[in-house]
Amino acid sequence: MVRLRLRRIGLRGQPTYRIVAADKESPRDGRFLEILGVYNPRTEPATIKLDEKRIYRWMKHGAQPTESVEKILKTAGTLERFERYKQGDTLEVLLEEAAAAESKRAAPVRTRK
């Protein structure tokens, strides 16, 4: 069974994660099938970059996200768009929405001084 899960990269004490499709039996930082995105919890707000087209493909073919990846996908809005994809919305429209949401999420937060 294929799982969508986190693969840790980065220095000690400075974790960054890749979201990968990997076999359920392979170790956390071991063999994987494909890199689907990046998650950096150390930035404010956390950086999330996803290849939604490939995520939809893997989930359509039965890949299950782990709890941590599921939380990240909910934060990014990917799970809601995937449900709409299963109901028949076109991929192009959903990917445009994803790009708009990512640019909004990546916009720097301005604070008052």
C-alpha cells in the first residue's frame, strides 16, 4: 500500500520535510516513489508547496495520507479540492484555485510597528 507521508531533511534541530509517496513498509527517510511537495514548519507562517496534480493522481489510485500529511493537506485546502475533483470538477479549475491559494498563503504578513 502506498502512503503519502513526510520525509525529514535538514540539519539537526532545523527540520524541513518533503511530502512523498512511499510504500508503507519502507522506513521514514528511506526509499520513496515520488516527491510531491515541501513543508517547512520553521517559517512564520509555515511554508507549504504542493504538486496538487500528482497528489490527486496518487490519491485517486488509492494512496492514503498519514495523519500529519492529512493536516497539512487540510491547511492547504487540497483535501476539499480533491473531493470536488472526485465529484467531477475539472482539473484545470482546481489547479488554478490551488495556485491562487498558494500565492495568498505565501504572501508576507505585515505587522504594525
